[in-house]
Amino acid sequence: MASSDSPRQSFWKKGERSNTKLPGRPQQVHTHSLDTELHTMTQTPSAMAGAPGGVARPRSKTFEEYSKETDDIWDDKEEAFSDLSTEMASLEVDKRRARGRPRADSKGKGKSAELKAFFVDVVKNRGSPRSRPRSQSDKPRKAFADQPGSRERSDSPTDFFDPPDRETMRLQKFGKLLAGPNTDLDELRKLSWSGIPSPVRATTWQLLCGYVPANIDRREETLQRKRQEYYNFIDQYYGNRSDPQHIDTFRQISIDVPRMNPEIPLFQQKIVQECFQRVLFIWSMRHPASGYVQGINDLITPFFVVFLSYYISGDKNPETYDLTKLPEGTLKCIEADSFWCMQKMLEGIQDNYTLAQPGIQTKLLALKDLMKRLDESLSVHLTRNSVEYIQFAFRWMNNLLLREFPLRCVIRLWDSYLSERDGFANFHVYVCAALLAHFSTKIKAQKEFQDIMVFLQNLPTTKWRDSEIELLLAEAYKLKFMFADAPGHLTVLRTS
């Protein structure tokens, strides 16, 4: 058989017809070499020292001598281990290359910067005006494991104790989800609840709103189609803003838009106000059941700022950015994306803005009952001073706390709202309850109706940051966990 002559079989054939040494097999002893060795040792004075009866004792061999005189199966020169030798040689080359690669600074800042740039490139929508051809945009996904954030085996102890920072690790997790062929929306919600990194927030919001599909290959087509659809709405509806049946709506929009966030320069630019007027008027025309209601104008601002941040450099503040520097095509994309995401969000709370606003009435009643259960002393204090929830919390429900917090805090708050199934409808009530509980002591310190109302309408939150919002969200989640699965608590209180 041909296989009998293979290198690995040749050893055993040789062993059968030769004196090849095998492990564990007794070997023939050559007496002449032993006699010579004993004779030499008897002539050595050091060998005789301490020997009982003057009888020579063999000298102990060193390990080097033993290894030279001992044969083993692995010493056979004809055994074929060339494949293993080749693999080990290639591993040594790879290790040498790894040692020659420049390493980021010990604090991980270099890695973070490189990884941020990578994820900004990978997860940005391929349907944007500056998107690359498909063949190029697919490359970062294939080379994902080669990025600085990926772990490599290294001989350097410094590399081993140089883990990426928290932001880099979160970007890595978002990047894997967003750059995959089909984004797992449940995993994306779990990851987004504790906050979304700024470089990937625009894409994540679009996915969580349901504006773009989870399949990455369909996003470009969807974006282009939806943007063109919005441009068609402008041609169809915006020219009718001066018609008698629509002129009152457009006049109210034109009054409300300049009043939005007067302390933020971005919203005082005429080009931005014109964008908002188009978005709000077209939305009112598309939703005649509610039409335009004061308060809806505030709801577009977080989307607009998030999508603007996507297109400008990370070191620029979007709240002070001059939009005249932005290409016209880019601004049109921001406007269209803001319209569609706002519409998706309002679909879940549209009863807040229909006739008599039943959605807000229901939420105010739920908030009142929840506070009776949560903080009875505060509820008694408000009732004793004739303070009704509709007098201060109506704005909280109508504007989704946009006038209670700085815009940067609202954006962080909405990260968690979009991660919840009904965040703007149900979870928002628990956030409002947590907000009242947070200021409970200060509210109870106000002894008059007017003092209480002034405090509630001007909460000291202007200097809040993400850390305070995250504590508020944690408290709201605890309340939801306690009461959401026990609606009987609220029902008993309502009927009592």
C-alpha cells in the first residue's frame, strides 16, 4: 500500500528491522564501554572519597551528559514534523509584527480616538449625502477585528493591563450592533437605556423610532425614499399655508417657533425657524384629527439637534452652530429626518393633542394616584394648599419636560424613553413622579399656594447634567418595577 511508505509509518517499519530505540524498550548494554568508564572512575581520587571499603562508586551524571547520551523517539531525524515547524515559524513572525506595532498611550486615549473615528465611519447611515459607494462602506465591517479596540495577544504586560475606557467599550458594543447585517433591536434597546454615545446617537434614534429598518442594506434606500416623500409633501401642502382654512394654523406656528428655547442661539436663526415652520405645518396637515397644538413645536428640537450633531465636527456645539455653513442638501436631510422621527414618536401619544387632550388627562390622574401611594405627606400638602396637578404637571405632559431641563439633559432622557416600549406614554409618568419625589422636601417647605406654584414652574434644574438625569431615571425605573405590574394599587386608590 502507498500509505505504508509515509513518513509517519516509516519509523515503525524501521523499528521492526533495525536497532532503533523505542521509549520504554530495554536496550542492549555494551560491556566494553562500561568497563572503560569504571576503570576511569577508579583512577580518579575524588571518586574514591568517602567510598565504604575502598570500593569505587560511579560518578553521578549531569543533566547535560544524560541528555546527550539518551535517545528518544522525538530525536529521529527522519520523522516528519515540517508542518508544525512551519506553523510555529509563522506565529513567531506574527508576534514580531505585533511587537513592532505602535501602541496607544497608557491611558487609552489613543485607542478611544481611533475607535471613535472608526465607529463614526461604520455606523453612519449610508443614505446620507456624503455616503460612500456600497463596496467601500462594507469594508469596515469586514475589517472590524483589526480595529484598535479589538483584543490581541501581546507579550507586553503594559498592553495586558491597558483595557479600553468605558466609552470606548460602549462604542464597541454599539458598533457591533449597528454595523451588523441585521440589528437586534431588543439588544439595542437594552444597550441604549443607560445612554447612547454621541457618535452613534443619530443612527440609533432612527432605528428605535422605527424610521429606518434593522437591515443595514435597506437603510439607504429607505432614507432616500422617505426624504423624497417629505419633499413631495412640501410641494403638496406648504403652498396652501395662506389659504383661509389654514392661515390661522400657520400664524400660530409662526408665533410659537421664535419663542422656542430663546436662550439657545441655534433656534433663533431664521433658516432654522423656517425649517420648523415647514415641519409643523406639514404635520398638522397630515394629522387633521389633532392639527397643530402648542407644545408640539418643542418636540422637534431634540431630533433636530441630534441629527445636526451627526453632520458637524464633534468639537462643535450644535446649540451655537451657524447653519449657513451647512450645505443645503444636508440641511434638507436633517429637516426630513426630524419630521419623520417626530411623527413616529407622536404616533404613541397623539391622544395628548386631540380634542380635550384625553391622553394628558389620563396621565395626570395616574400621576396623582401614584404620588398618593409614593409620598402621602406631599399629596396632603398639595391638597391642603389647593394645588391641582393640572396647574403644574400639564406642561410636563404636553412638552415632555422640555421646558424643565436643559436640552442636553432632555436628549439623555429621550435615550431611555426610546429604549422603552411606551416610553413617552407610560414611563414618562414615572419620571414625573420621581421628579416630584426628588423635590418633595423643598415643595413641602413652601407654605403658600403661590410659592408652591412658582417653585414647581421653575424647578432648579438649569445646571443639571447627565448624572442627575440618570439618577432620576433609576428612581423612575424602580417606581415602574414596583407599580407597573400591580395596577390594583392605583385602582383601589382611584375608587376610594
